[in-house]
Amino acid sequence: MIIELTDKEKTRSLYEEAFDDPKVFVDYYYEEKCLDNRIIVSLEDGEIVSMLHLNPYKMNMCRSVVQSYYIVAVATTENERHKGHMRRIFEKTFELLQNEHIPFVFLLPVDESIYSWLGFEKICDFSEEKETDYNRIMSQYDVYCIRDEAYLRRMKREDELRKLGSGEVLPDNPVIMAKITDLDAFNKAAGTDFTDEKEALSWLRNKNIYICEEV
């Protein structure tokens, strides 16, 4: 069974099983990031065996403001892997996002091949050097996360955790991949008329994109 979970704390044991993030970061993640994120899970006999998290961001996309999601915490328990749970979770997620007219979503993969078969493609490198001048971001980049109050609060806290050596563990040479989830919504925001998701991703990839550690 694939559902959108409201009792998010129930996924914490799977998060800790799957990822090497320090406990202090996981505490922060479940206290702060889970305030407004969405978690899609697969259940077997009432137990959570697979999940993905949708962390919301308002994005500037070539002067249009759109809702998007950063897909994180994609995980399956060891004894339930290779049984189709993740495929079904992504299918449910894409259905939800298309119904809500979300133009695109993005993620940071450990390995691009894990997600390429789902229609995700690399759109940019993940910037490990933070740009502190938001005015420069707004003037120099076509696509970026909008720094609202929640964004700034979380950015400050995550900076503090990184300085303590307790930040999120990232893969080597991280990149950002994206997938078009509603082509009509994408075209409306971008002022384009693509008929193919790959064309839209190619257009997006050629834009100046800034996605950094504060996501």
C-alpha cells in the first residue's frame, strides 16, 4: 500500500537505518524540515518498508514563482529492496504532483543511474560554495530557491550544524537532477511550448541555476 504519511516520526527508524547523518542533524531534520514536508511511504503488513520525502521550496524560474519539491530521504529497508516498492512510490508521487500542477522536482543523487530511468536528468552541479548575497543571486541566476522566512531560519541552523561538523552527509561531486512533473505547468511558468519533457529539461539545463547547501 502506498500512502502519504501524516505521522512522520514513524519514518525515523528507516531514515537512521539508511543514512549516515549525525544524530543531531536527524533531530533537527525531524523537528524542523518535517514541519511542512510530505512523506510518501510503502506499507507491508502495516510496517513502513520504503519512503521518499518531498521538501517544499518556492522557486524562481525565469521570473516566475513556482512551487517545487526537493526529493530526499529515498530509502527502502534492506529485506524489501528489489521488490518494486520504490517504483510504486515514485509513480504515486508523480501522480500527486501532476494533479497539483507542480512543474518540476529535483534531487541530489548518490548515483545518477538510480533515477535516470524515472526521467530525471542532471541540470546542474550542486554548489558547495554558498552565495551570501541574495541580491546577486536574484540578478545573476535564472533558477533559484526563494529565501523566505522559513528558508532563512533553516539556512542559519544548518550553517551552525556544519560548523560543528554535524551537517548532512553529501556524496562526492554532488549534482542536481530534475524531472518535469507537469509539462503544461512548466510551459506556463517558463513561457515555452514544449511538447516533450526532455526538451523542457534541456532548456532548463541551459539556464543559470543556483542550488546550494541550504536546501
